[in-house]
Amino acid sequence: MRILFAPVNPPADARYLSSLQAFRGLAALVVVFDHLHFHSALRQGPGLVPDWCRFGHLGVDFFFVLSGFIIQRVHGADAGRPERAADYAWRRFVRVWPLLAVLTTLKLAYMALHGAGVRDEKYSLLTIVTSYLCLPMPGWPATGWPVLDVAWTLRHEALFYALFLVPILCGARAWRWLITAWVALIALVLATGWSVPFPLDFIAQPLNLEFLLGVATALAVERMPARRGRALIGLLIGVALALLGLWLYAQAATEREKSTRLVLALGLAVVIHACVGLEREGRMHVPRAFAALGDASYSLYLWHGVVIGGVLALWPELPDPLRAYPRGFLLATLAASVTSSLLVYRWLEQPLTRLARGLRRPSDR
């Protein structure tokens, strides 16, 4: 356990890995296909988008593993250094909140001016407040969606970010105790089906384990790096595990059975470990376009649903000559969602991030 949860601090010039950025872009893109499948079936009828796209929401699992990996990789050496807590918290806040706040406000403006297609629960004051604060609500996931539906994942991100303050403030030993208790709670709920009260039910959701898988992967990269042929073997094993997890998830009939997505997450963790080893040895080269999509992945994730939902809502009202090309319309919708997300990244997310970073005094950074 001492080795597993000991902090690591890679050299600053080794922290950026283009493969990880490409994975972020891929994770966001498969979520896009999920929503394209959903809205196309709703507005145009089933069958136009391949049925496998309905599992695109599993891109979220990739995001969670990657998030745990990156946080450990960047902030692992802050363990036991309480003076670093403010910097850590501010960096997490700047990374997530400004764009979320602006897009949530835009959605609220739409709800006030028009509101077509918006569920009544989103007008609740509690929903609005928790949407801005990334806090869970009782009854999730059956009810209690945030104003921006896709922002439900940020509730799990915020939980993980908050708990990662424990090793920074209290040291690695407290972190080991916390992780042990957290994993034990999740395992107990999974094994027994025990119905725990809110907010323990949110903390005990199996999805939260994926962040810890990412943390463990970051530690393994430093302690047990994949080199030469072992990286290729690891890549094959990881892909096989991920496919097995996808197959098991596709067979699941209940929410409890869907916890088999953890097998997918384990496979993705192995893939990350192998790809980092391959990239470090110069045996993997990621095209800049894929890494650039990863840079814009947060904007793509938060924004694409607005475009897809809005454009496909126009389909029933289009004249017949345009409705004669449903797949062409879908491709145009996909292109519009990705392109506009890149513009949101360039003209909204980046300026907001720079503005938020500039709010701290130089002595505080």
C-alpha cells in the first residue's frame, strides 16, 4: 500500500502526453455519437445512426479514468503540502467552472425566453443552484438532472477533486485510509444491493472507482512503466478487456448489472498505461489534429448537445426536398456540432480560462 499510494512527480516537460489528449478527444467524440443516435431516433426515426452508437455514453468512463490519471500525475507530489491546497483548488475551479457557468446561464436564458423541450424539473431553484455548484441531488440518476444534462458527470468530477484535497492537506496516509473506506463502501453496496441514504448513495456509485483506477494507472506508469514488447502486449490486453466490458455492459438489464462497465474502465486504464509507455519510447506518434480535438474536448462535451438537439429539432419542419437526404442532414449536424465546439473552445473557453487565471494575484500563484 505504501508503494501504491506514494506520491509521484514526473518532470514538468514530461507531463504533456499527446496520446492522453487524443484519448480525451476520442472520449468526447463517442459521446457526440451517442447523442446523435438519440436525437436522430427521436426526430427522424430509428435506424439512421448505427445502433452501437447508443453506447457512446461510455466515453464518460474514459474521461473519469483519464481525470484520475491526470490529477495524480500533476498533483501527486502535493501530498502532505497543505500550502499547495489553494493552488490545486483554484486550478481545478478554473478548469471546470467558468465555461460551465456561462453555458448554464445561456441555457437558463433559453428556458426563460422559450423553453420548448425543457423538462419542468429544470426550473426548480434547487436544480439551478446545484447545477452551478456541481452538487448531486437526491434520487439521481432517476431524477435530478442538472440544467445542462451532460454536466451530471461534473458532479463526480467535483467529488473526486474535493476528496483529492485529503492527501494534500493531510498526507498520503490519510489518503490511503480514505480510499480504503471509499472502495469498501462501493464494494459493499455492489455486493449486497444495500440501499444507502443520500448523499452516501452518490459517493457509493461504482463510477467513482474509475477515478481511482486512473490514479493507480498514473502511479503504475512511474513505478512499473511499460517498455518495448510489454507495452504492445499490454495494449492488446487492454483492448480485449475494454471489448469484454463493452459486451458485458450491452447484456446488462439492471443498473446493478451495468456496473460491469468497470471492466471496460479497467481495460481503458491498461490501454493508457501501455500507450504512455509507447509514446515515451517514441513508438507512438499522435497526429496534431487528434491532440487538438483533445484540447477542445471539454467544450465539445458541454456544447455539442445544444447543436445536435437544436438542429435535429428542425427536421420535422424542413421542406420535403431537404428531408429526402436524412443521412446527409445528420452528417451536416455532426460537422456543425464539432466545428462550433472548436469555436467555443477558441473564443469562449480559452478567454474565460485566461481571465479566471488572471484574477489571482501573482503572489498567490
